[in-house]
Amino acid sequence: MFVFSEHNTLYMEVHCLVVQPDIIVVSDSGQTVTDFGEVFIGQRVIKSITIQNISDHAVDVSFCVANNQTLHILPVTSINPLTPTVVIWIQL
């Protein structure tokens, strides 16, 4: 049986590479998921998000719709590459 003891505890120092994302969501307190709630057939719900390119290069951005029941992803649209420091507002 193992009994905890500070004498058999291993202390390690770990260094990890951190990668900064290319774009961030700057609207809705930085939430990365937009919940549309219950949307019925024939009903229209519009949500807006604002994203910003925080990298030093242009980033291609596209959108898709995911169907949680069948796990299909339907491409919706693509926008022009997002140049560095640009902020865009998108309606979904």
C-alpha cells in the first residue's frame, strides 16, 4: 500500500510552448460559442459577433453550420482574408 510522503514526491519544472491564436472574438465578453437557443422552422434569429486578427499576417476566415444530430458540417460562406489588426463585425 502506498502512503504519501514528501520524501517520495517528485517535483518537476515544465516548460511548454504557447501558441497565440490568429484571431480572437472581441464581442460578447470573448465567448467563442454563440448560442441561438431554440429556433423553430420559419423563425429567423440573427446574432452578431466581432472578431479581430491579432497576428502579423492575413488570415482566411470562413464559416460553417454544424448539425449536432448527424455530425454534418455545411459550409456557409467565406470572407476576404483578414489583414493584421483588422476588426470585423459579422451577422450570423
